[in-house]
Amino acid sequence: MLIALARDAIVRELGMAATGAADAVPGGAVDRLPEALERALEEPGACFVTLHTRGRLHGCIGSIEPRRSLREDVESNARSAAFRDRRFPPLTREDLGETTIEVSLLSPMEPVAVSGEAEALRALRPGVDGVLFEAGGHRATFLPQVWASLPDPRAFLQQLRRKAGLPQNYWSDDVILHRYTVTAFDEAAS
């Protein structure tokens, strides 16, 4: 259902009629959900929406903390991943048919108390942890899925610092780490 919500948000933004799995428009499939699922979509939630077009990353936008309903978060992040991720051109109607969607639901953030980089490297759980890195007004996160391309904790942390706009070997007393896990729903795996 989360993938259908994401795809429908993109379809609507493109000005196309919803079809097939993207049948989650008002009056459509979402309105006929079991009450418990409907309530869950209205609870606060945080997610990332990742798009792959022809097997290549085409956008990834998300929320670290729940600030709106899960339904709103999925729909907003889907539109942002498709049309507002500055790293990629906006998704086109032609791309849509060759684009798969992944929705990653984030668990609550858990602080990782460390006194230095060596301790941080030992505390990280490759393949499990998403990591939020903060220092000196800089901030960046990697979802747990990033471990697939950066399996070494040192390289993972170096690239995360680069993403935050810091030197890849930066460390100081102002570093704050949080970790989280995700439940990922991948359209390509369906």
C-alpha cells in the first residue's frame, strides 16, 4: 500500500490518471482499507522514498523524524524524490514506466554514545543501522541499504561525513551520532 501511495502521488504530479497499483486516489483503494491500516497511515511516521529508473538511482528524499501522518510523509517524499532531488533531473512520464519505488519506514532514532571515532566504528552494525551524523551545524544520513555499497564501517563513516559537507576524516567532540533501522518495501522485489 505504501508503494501504491507513493506511485499515485507521482502520477498525480505528472498530471496522469491513476492506473493499476497506483489506484490509491480518494474514492479508490485507500478508502476501502481495513480500519486498523487506515489508522496506521494517519499516525505520525517518517520514511524515505527511493526511486530507481532503469536500475539507477533517480531520487531519494525522506524524513528523519515523524512530523506528519505516514500517508502525508510517503506522498510528499515521493513527489520530492521524483521532482525535487537536486542531484537528478525531474522524473518524466517516459521514465515512469521504467521506475521502481522503495519506501523505507524508519524506526525511532537511538543515540549512539561514543567518545571517539574508534568507538563509533565498533558501535555501528553494518547492514542493520541507518546512521545520522551531526557536527558543527552539518548533518547527513545514510539508510541501512547504503551498507550494500559501503560495507566497511570506516568507509561508510567517511562517505557520510563527505555527504554532510565535512572532510572525510573529520572528528571532534561536537559529533553526535544516532542510529535507526528501517522496514523497506521495494517494488522491484514484488
